[in-house]
Amino acid sequence: SDVDIHVEPGSLNAFVGPSGAGKTTAVQLLGRYWDVSSGTIKIGGVPVTELQTENLSDLTAFVSQDVFLLEDTLLENIRMGTDATEEQVRQAAKAAQIDIMSLPKGYATRIGDEGVKLSGGQQQRISIARAILKDAPIVVFDEATSYSDIENEHKIQLALQNLLRGKTTIMIAHRLHTIRNADKIFVFQDGKVVEQGTHDELIASGSTYSHMWDTYTRETIGEE
């Protein structure tokens, strides 16, 4: 409620806050999973309610923690019903840091119950490959907490560099160190945006985000 957010084209924006604060709901409203009961969400000055569904879909790519996988080949899982060529799929997979050589039949490897089971990090890199293939100007990325090992996290970060280059990005961030360089951080609490600014500005304010950062860094040091 009473949320006022302006995202600059081509910028990296982070949504942070405790579970249930409203971060995911905010990005789902952007994609019109629901419509707002009051106020307006606009893309380029045009209300999303005035955009054709396919146009809104073309403008946005969602990379979430819950990745839908087809019981099909890796190739078809990345292609996902598009008319992308095999070479385009290969380039997207390469940019997404998917290690094809580790899979028994490469792109022909079947995924799912009758095939290979993928880790959370591998699944998310497939989702990133799909988004790279889609090449939408707006990317919404829900940072997974499941890829806990260093190698997976490194590959995800490399894949994101390829995906987010030149895009307008909204990242739902759980690991605060990943968004220190964001152009703007929006702090959600109880369905409201209680703070917004850069990492340094919010730390200097000594308020909600600053306390979150202190807690996060203490817990991270404890894990190490």
C-alpha cells in the first residue's frame, strides 16, 4: 500500500526485506499476475492494463526460484516453445554457464523423472538461458537461496552478467552482498516501501537497511 517506485531504464534495482514484506507481490503486479486495486503501474509511461498481454509478455522476462521444467531434452527446455534455432539455444546456454559436457547426451539429455535430475543452481541457469533467448528489455530476477556452493553461485553471477547487460532489472535479493552495487535499493516492510537509495546512502541513514546489513554480515561471518 502507498508504494511509490520509479525505475530508470537500463538500471539495476533491488527489492529487499523480510519474507512476506511484499517484494514478490510487487513484481507479480508488474507482470499482471494480478491487477492493482488502486494506483497505476506503467512501463515507458503506458499503464500495463493498456498493453496487449503478448506485448507485456514480450517486454518482461521472469527468472524465478521455482523453475518449470518439461520432461523433454535440455534443448527443448531452453527453447521452451519458441522458434529459436539450435544455434541460438547453444549460444544462450553458453552465456548462461550451463555445463553441457557434464550431461550424458549434451543437448539431447532428457530432463525430469525419466531422465537427469538437475540441481537448483542448474535449473536456475536454464531459466536464465530462456531469458537470454527471449531478450526482453525488462528482467525480473528472484535470487535463489538454494545454490549455496561457491561454484554454483559464481556461475549464476557470470550468467547474470550476460543476461542483465543493458537491461532494466529488478532483483529480489536475499543475499545482500549481491546487490551492493545496485543503482537503487527499495526496502520493503509490511507491504510498504520504507526506504530507497543506494547501498551507501542506506547504510549512512542508520535505519532499516543498515540494521539488515549488520545482521546479514554477522550471520555471513558466522557461516564462514
